[in-house]
Amino acid sequence: MIEVLLVEDSEDDALLTLRELRRGGYEPSARRVETPDGLAAALEDQDWDLVIADYAMPRFSGLDALAQVKAAGRDVPFIMVSGVMGEELAVSAMKAGAHDYLTKDKLARLTPAVARELREAASRQAHQQTQLALGESRQRFQAFMDHIPAAAWIKDEALRYVFANPAFATLTGRAETDIVGRDDYALWPRAAADRVRENDRAALAIGSRYQVLEVVPNAAGEQRSSVVLKFPLTDAAGRRFVAGVAVDVTERERAEADLREANRRLQVLSSRMIEVQETERRHLANELHDEIGQALTAVKIGLQAYALRPHEEANALGIGESLRIVDRALQQVRNLSLDLRPSQLDDLGLPAALRSQLDRQTQASGIKARFRTSELGARLHPDLETVCFRIFQEALTNIVRHARAKSVDVDLQIDGSELILAITDDGRGFDVEAARRRALHGKSLGIIGMEERATLAGGRLELRSATDGGTRLRAVLPLRYRDAD
């Protein structure tokens, strides 16, 4: 069944037209109008498969009807018929947009004309649907490419860009329109462009997806690492393209490098820890045997001599010597105890322990020392006090042993939620990075040990030094108080 709109003032002519359509095998469902208002109402009410209009009517014309149909935006086959239509009128009707024309005395041509126009209308509709779908597909593709964070592009077989999404444009620092038509040498340094094009050719040669890690500079000149998936494309005309999608993994690469570095540092630190423990144990054993042990032996001999001759003057002198030996031994024990852990740290808190340690080490070396601290408020958490003291102890030991400094300044302050220990000396300084490299080979673990302590406490260690400008160390640690738990 076809829906036919007849623009005809003669009911008899309309019936003849419908009869001719039935004779041609169609089953028309028709509606007849003869005025502009009637045509407008009919176009509003439904869609029509075919419009057949009389060329000349008392109150209307076929050309007016054709213009009204076109103005309504209806793409429907429009056939003009006329009782008397010359060639000139026919040409004007076709120019106006009619799909065909015929005279009423030759209605036998109606069926073939209708069949042809219905086919062409179906073809036009299919083409419009295809174009609409293609347009929607392009819109979806463009919207997807505009919003994905990954850089994406397409190049032709000559490796010139035919498409670039905003993320890729941001990476290159160029507008998308400035990328299309250019090749990689217009975007990257030659060495980087050579590597990119080599990977493009590999993807085309393989004929399937090809994954590779590429490093190119961004708009700011910073080298960025990306995992790139490249794959070939072929369009309907058989032309070949290579497409690519790149995910920036620079931060991941840096994190992995940092993790490898941390693992290497931890391995070195762990192996050295055992060695340091053994060295400390040997030191304690030697101190106990050579100093304390010998002192106690001397006291024992003196007491034994006194026991045999308690009233002799020589023995009385021996007791005096024994007391002096005991005093020296007690001082050695105190020194050992302070080296292991100062009692002030547990009894009086961090500022007192730092001041005592500073005085004890600088007085022996002749270094001028200055210590400043602000009111810390409540007592700090024991773990925080220990970390801060050990960092201070290591830094001060290095200054005394290696810096050849004349003065050292120590500041212990609270800044917001952080405890900051700053140690500055005017010594000869050193190459910080070189010291770190030596530490990774098992030599002089002081810097790594301090950094690890600060990191494990949730803080950081800042170290600046110059070979002719002294050294400044800052330990920045999260503030915690004794009653925080």
C-alpha cells in the first residue's frame, strides 16, 4: 500500500489517477486536497509516499503546491500532471523541483513514473540515513577523542598526520589544525622523529597492533615516556593508514625508578646494618676488656694487697690509686652509656639531649656551637625524639670528624604540624650526590641512614652543601606528642 496525496480540483480526474495506479499493481490510500490550507493540513497529519498534483486549478497551482511541499521540508516524489502541458511548462516544473510530469491523456505513463520515483526516493532516503549515521558516528568518534586523556592520532601511508586529538595537540604544544598535514620532523627533534617513524613502519609491516615505549619531548621540552599502541587501518578506497594511542607513563617510570633506588638503598643499608652492629659490639667488647676490665683488675690487686697488710702506709696509697681508677672507669661507663643513648633524652626530653650532646662533642673539638629552640609545648613522642636525636647525632659526628668547621648552629623549631631540626656549619662542605653514590656501594652510609630515618618517620631530609660554602641540613618531621597514642 502506498499513501498518495492528490492535489486536484476534479474528483473525476482524481478517481482516474487512482484507477491507473491500481491497474499498475499499487494499492493506493489517497487523500484529495485543492487549496493551500488543505495541503498544509495533509502534510501536517501524516507522511506521504507520493504527491500527484494538477498543474492548473482555479484556486491553486501545481507549482505553488510544489513550493509548499518543499517549504515543509518533505522529500517526497512529486509528479505534475496537466490537461495541456507544453514543453516549456514541463521544463519550468522540472526546474522547480518536480520529479516528473505527464499529461492527463497519457496516464499510462503514470505507473512506470511512480515506480521509478519510489525507487529513487527509497535510494535517497537510504543515502540520507547512511549520511546521518556517518555524521553521528563521526560525532561520537570526535567526542570520544576529545575527552580521552590519552594522546591519539592517525597518519597516512606517507606518515603525515591526518588526525590528532586534543591530548596529542597539548603534548606537542600545537593546535590540531597545525598538526594535520605535517610529519613527525615538524613536531619532534630528528632523533625522536626517527624512532617514532621507525615504529610506525613496523606497525604497517606487521599488519597488526604493535606496542612500544616511546620518549618524546612535550611542549615545555620535558622528556615524556608513553606506552604507545600502533595499528594499521585501511579505508574503503584501499588506502592505508597507521593509528596510534599513547598513555603517558612518565610518573610511573619515575616511581618505578624511585622504588628500584629505594630497594637498592635498603639492601645496602641492611647489609651494612649487620656490619655496623658487629663493629659496635667489638667496640663495646674492647672498651669493656681493655679499659673497664683492666681498671677492675687493678682495683682488685690493690684490695688484695690491702687485705694482706691492712695497716701499711703503701697499701693506703694503693687504695687512693684504686679510687682514682674506679673514677676513671665510671666516667668511661658514662661515656659508653651516653654514646648508646643519653639519659637526658628519656628524662628531660629532646632539647636537653640535643644541647648536652652538642656541648659534649663541640667542647672536645673546639668548635663554637650555638643552640636555639622554641617552646615545644607538651613532651614529644618518644619515637619522634629518637629519630630526631639520631639524625642530629649522625650529622654532628660528621661535622666533627670531616667538616673542619669553626662553628655550628643548631635550630629546633615547630612550624605548624612539623618539627624542624636545622644544622648549619661553616666547614669545607662536600658533594652530596657523590656521597650518595658512594653510600650505594657500601661506603659511608651516614646520609642514607639519616634519610631513611626521616622517611620512615613520615618526614624528609633536605641537604645542601658546597665544597667551599659549608653544609645545611634540615630534617622535617611530622609533629607527634607523647600522649598522641
